Amino acid sequence: MNSEEKVRILQLAYAGALADAVLRMGRDGILPKVTQEKRTEQMRTGKAKAEQFGISRPEEVFSRLTEIFGCATWEMKTENGGFSAETKSCKLCAIAKRMGAPGPCDMYCLDPMEGMVKGLAPDMKFSVTETLWDGLKCRVELGR
């Protein structure tokens, strides 16, 4: 097995573990509480987390996380003094749906990304306009 195959297997295992955690928290009725607590934490620690991943600009949040986790491949476009990021597939979302889990998007993807973006650029707006959980793509618009 080569290292690319190992990385792909680890990425799938990681997405599966996250989906399983959401499934169990949903069953236990604690998912909303944990999601809110994690959001608060992500907003507070976003800058440090971005630095840990070697991210120095908001645009890199999407490209670097794609490289590391391989869960979603984000495409970015410059728009209206900012940019948008969009993806049409997400391993975590697909696995969670197959398991019958609640949506994992905020706790494990969108909130951490927003925390990093705002940690690097506190005045930047982060607006989620669609997610793969409810729509055909995940789309985030960022601007000042």
C-alpha cells in the first residue's frame, strides 16, 4: 500500500468517526448543546488553529483543509470585494446521511472554518448560503 492510499483510508476513517460521533450525540439529544459549545470554542481559538495548520490568509482555510482532510474539494472565486468557496461533494456529509445521523456540517466543518477565517480577518463576513445537507452544494460567501 502506498502513502497516498494510506492517507485516503485515514481520511475516510476520520470522516466516519466524526459521522459516528454526530449520530451518537444526536441519539442522546446533546448535539445542539455540544455544537453551540464547540462553536464558541472555534470562534475563540480560530487564529491559533489556523496557525497550527499553516494558514495565514482566509482563502487558505478552504484550500489547506482540502489538502489535509480530503473531505471536500473547495473551489474559490473572487466576488464582490471578497470571494466565495463552493463544493459539490463532501465525504462527511455523505457518510452521515448513509448512517442516518443528523447534519455534521456546522460542528465539524463550517464553524471551524469560520473560526479560522475570523481569527485571521476579524472583520470578514462569513455567510453560508447553502449546504450539501439540504441542497446540491455547499457554498460560503466571504467579504468585508
